[in-house]
Amino acid sequence: MNGFSDLSRFPRIAKAWFLVLVISWPSPGLTEDRIERFKVIARPIAQFHIGSSERRFGALEFVGGLELTAANREFGGMSAIRFLDAGRNFLGVTDTGYWYAGRIERDGNGRPVGFGDFRMAPLLDSSGKPFERKWDADAEGMAISGDRVTVGFERAHRLLEYRLDTRDFKSLPEALPLPLPKEELRKNASLEAVAISPASGPLGETRVVLTERSLNRNGDIFAAVLTGPRRGIFYVRRTDDFDISDAVFLPDGDLLILERHYALLSGVALRIRRIASETIRPGGTVDGAVMLGADMGYQIDNMEGIDAWTDSEGRSVISLISDDNYSLWQRNLYLEFRLAE
């Protein structure tokens, strides 16, 4: 990716226009059924707040980040990321219907310095073929429990469950019941996040799904717990026109929600809210404190994915990934924060 990917070189209004335009820009089509292995070039990000050495941001401490590029037309569109172990090997999905997998390379201080062993392969349908239409391939949320991977799709609203397979990527999906009424799901703002709650929490171990911007009559966002003692629909309070882009549970059971916002004059913004899991109940509406907020004065882009994992010292670490929408004006970013509690 060339220098045009650096949004900081453009006036704020121009940045905002480009971000608004590319959000629905056509993505590259799927290729035939194969695994792509290629090198990802990583440029380290040492400062989260541009021009500042500040490292503490609310409840989070910035560890480091990467700006990612690759000479492969399928690279990009990353909408979810999940770690298979403590901050090393990862699996994710793209909104063009691909799996992506690799490992985080780190320096002697544990900061991320690169992506290694990177590969991509198409998600398969029940007949073993890649999805042919963008409409069917729009994977947005993903969660892993044991050897099962649940993927949520927008547009063609559905939940599919795959067997975990990061070697051959040949797993075929099984459809799961949709936990929300289809008539309540907006075409391009439906199933955005899938998370697994811990067995020790009040929800028990279960899948939880959240929509991007499917709203009830009060203007709050539809979500649902799929099984267990608190199975049913609940709502997330929508404030300041932020939409949900992903979610993950912390080990203590609290839910972190990654949100984004676009405005013509100010461009893109993100925030992370922390929801107490005991407040999630059928028919209820949840809200929580903002742990992190950032605008275009920070190293952010269209941040789509979030995961949480525990490092070797027992500290919770938050990882974020961005979706560049295959645009020259956006970037693929990986950011890492430590929960400072």
C-alpha cells in the first residue's frame, strides 16, 4: 500500500468523505478454493495518540501496534480476530468471505512487531464451495469455543458453526438457529458481533450475538443470549450515534463492546464500553462506562474486531483490528492495549 494510505496527510473533511464513500465500496471477488500464503509487511506504531508519548488512556495502557500491508489483492477487510493462545496464534474472518490466520511476532519487551505465517482461505458453504456472492460472504463476527467456531453474517442474516481447522480450512458449516427475528435485522447493520461468555459468569458458557445498528422502538440495539439461564433478547443502549462493530467477554465475565462512529466533519471515531454481565437479562437494556475513546487524532481507522486474552503475568490484554474496505485511503491496523486495573 502506498503513501495514500496515511490518512493523516489529508484534510479532515477529505478524510471523512473518503471514509463515508468507501464503506460500501465493492470488494474483490472470491477466488477458487485454495489457501493463500504470503508475507505481511508490518510498520510498528509506537504512539497511539499522534504526536504524543502518552501511553495511558483511561483504563487502558497502550502496548504497541502495527500498520499492515501485503502484495495480495485479498488482503484486507478484516472484521474479527480471535487468539488461539495467549497473544500468539490467531484466526479471523473477513467481510469478503475469507478465513485469515497467522501469529503475532514480538520483540524482547513483548511488543508486537509483525505478522508471521500468514495465510488466507475461503470460508466454505455446506456443499464445500466458497460463497460466490458478496451478499452471502459478508462475515462480520466470530467466536471460538473448544473446537467449534461460530461465524455471524450480515446481509444474508445467519449464524454458521464450523469445526476449528487452521491447517486445511476444509470445515463445512452447520446452520444455527437465528436468535433474533429476521424482520428486526437491518440489511447492512445486522449480526456484527459474536462472543462466548465464560462458564463462571452469570450467563454461563453461551454464545451472545450483537447487531450493528438494528434498533428497537426506543432506538437501542438488538442483541441476544442464545442459551442458558438468561437466554433471550436484550438491548444495548445506543448513545452519540455509535454503532457496534464487535464484542468480547473478559475473564471476569464483563462484556467489552467495540463501537465506531462516522461524522462528515470529524471523520471516524471509536470507543470501547464495558458492560457488567450481571445486567444482561432477557428484555433488559444494558449500558456501561466508556473505557477508551479515540478520534482521528489517534492511530485508528475503521476498527472492526476486538479480542481479549491473558498474558504470561496474568494481565488482560485487548487486541483490535481494522477493516480497510480495500481502499487506498484506509489502513489495516493491529493495536494492543493492556488493561490497567
